[in-house]
Amino acid sequence: MQKFRILSSKILSNPHLTSTQSTPHARVFRKAVSTGLQGFSAPVVGTAGAFCLFKSILISRNLTSPILCESSKCEIVQDDDVPDLSPIPTNSRSAFVYLCWSLFIGVWVSAFLAPIFVGICLIKGWWDSLLTFMIIWLAGGLVNFPYTPKFADVVASGIESWFSKFKIHHEHAFSPVPSTTDSKRTIYCYHPHGLFSIGAGLLAANLVRRGEKVAIVTSSHMRWFNPILKLLLDMAGIDIVGASPKEVRAAMAKGDRSLILVIGGYEEAVLTKDGTDNIYINNRLGFVKYAMRYNYSLTPVYAFGENDLYQCWDVGKSLRNFLARWKIPVVFFRGNPWFPLLPIRTEEGMKIVVGEPVHVTHTNEPSAGQLTASHKHYVDQLVKLYNRNNEHKNRHLEIH
């Protein structure tokens, strides 16, 4: 441990790291690190070392073709314009897929455990551990980590390799420069929420590979109190926006990127039931209002298979619906029999279909009639998108 502290002090004293040209955020972070190194515990050092080792492995390889899972028959079907990734060594593919999913699951678990951890530290007086957490929080919240295409591509491919089949299909041709004057950018309206909105992150990675600037809209808690999520999204070239009205309005007013928005939110999450396709949208008018006000189009997206990744039970549905309105999602589910947080490998896998943009009238103060008409038009286009691509004739879209 003493050797680690000596080495860390040498790194911090490196003139390249302490250059006066560095950003204020970077200087704040280095000061926090230098203050908190004395409180670092062995687990934190081990975690940092594992992450650095993982990244070094990726950088050391020339990654240019798709990853296929060895442990089960696994097919990756992508659009022609998505670049291939070179294979991970055959004897490491299954382990790599599990490592990628560990990153994904770890992000969600850390979001729920972080407040509990802070509370325990305050009660127990674990100030060293609390300081370590604050340093990590500062790093995630204040420092913008560089976009690392190889890292982003290989992790996305590892997650996709879990599915028996995976495909993202765009029904329209994408151009980084808008082809019409009706809308500068678009809101990718993602349906359904499912339990973890797994497909929304994969869609974001796909759009970045296609050359589009995008931001994922997620809960403010995930945005501001989950530094691991921001770190991973920074490295994937994806921005993150808190779901509060103030943050969404600021991002849309800036207008420099498209947004990925899971329309149904927590209310739709508690409707998740395997074998059904439920969406919550009848009382969702805000996204249409913002699109009209800030001159965005609305692009319907439906992820077939998102609801089937976990087995869900309708227990206490009325209570759960009530709690969801207060932003408290309560779900009862089971995934993979060996590890319930991992999704079930269904025969259908996942197919994400991106429809044609729906253009709405640009007006700063849309009337109630304009909102209702535009909302109905969007829902109609979403239903048509679903019906065109639905391969399960015994299932239909249930709108709530």
C-alpha cells in the first residue's frame, strides 16, 4: 500500500499532469485525489487496476470484426453501415461477454447502493471510505473523459453477443446534415421501457457509429449520483442528460444533438410483462410539447424482445402503479436461472426498429388542440411501425 501511495505521488507530480494548461475541472480532481489517496482502501485500488488492465487489453488489440459468443449459438445481424469488430481470442469470448454484462449490471446496482453506502458511512463514521466515494463522484461529475471508439465498439458488441439474435434496423437513411428545414434534430422515442432499457443504450452506440451526436435522457439520480455511468458513456461518445424538465429544456434549447428518450418512464417499467407488448403514452404529452417548442422531430423506435428479457410477476399492481407516479419503480422479476440480473436468452433475441421521423409544427406555445393532434399523429405512426415489423401474430401493441 505504501508503494502505491509513493507511485501515486510521483504520478501527480508529473509536469504533464500538472500543466497550467489543464482545465479547472482537472485541477479540482487532482487536488481531490491528492487529498484522498491516504484514505484509499485495497478494494478501490484493485478495482482501478482491473479497469486499467481491461482497457489496456482493448487498446493493445486491433479490433475490426464481430464478436460471437462461443458458449451458445449466437448471431449478430447489423446494418451494413455498422463497422465490424475483430474477434476476441476464441477461448476468451464467453468470459468477455460476461465481463461486458458485469459492467452494465454494475452501473444499475451502484445507482441503488450508492445512497445506502453514503448513509452507512455517515452513521458509522467511515470518513476515509466516504472521501474515496466523493473522489470517484467528482471524477464522474466534473471530468469529461475522452471518447474511446475501440472501447465503445467492443463493449457494445460484447453486450449484443449475449442475445441469440440481435439486429438494429433503420427504416430511413441517416444524414448528419438534416435534409429538411422542418427540424434540426430529433427525439428518438424509445419503446418499451422494459426493466432496464437495455436496447436504448445499444441504440445510442449504434447511432454514434453512424456518425450522429446523441444524448440519453435518464433519471436525474442516475445522471448525478452514478459516476460510473457517466464515465462509460463518455468513453462511448454518448452524452447524458437528467430527466428533469429544466435539464431537458436546456439540452433541447442548445440543439447540438439528438436525444434518446424512453417515453413510458417508470410507469411503463411496472407494466413490463414477458409475452406482452405494453407502452405507457396516453398521458405523455410533454415530449410532444418540447419537440414543437424547440423544433425537433419525433422518431418512433420499438425494441421487439425488450419485454421478454426477464420473467415478471404482477404482484401488488395497483400499489406499484401508485409508487411509479412518485418515481419509485417496484418490480418483481427473474432473469437467467444462474444469475437473475442477467437477461433470459430468448430464441427471438432483440430487434430494434427505428422508424421515419414524424415532423411536428414548430411553435413556442402550442395550443391544447395542436398538442393533441400531434400526439395522436405520433401514436398512429408508432402503431404502424409496430405492425409492419411485428413477427408475432398472436401479440399486439397494448397502449395505456
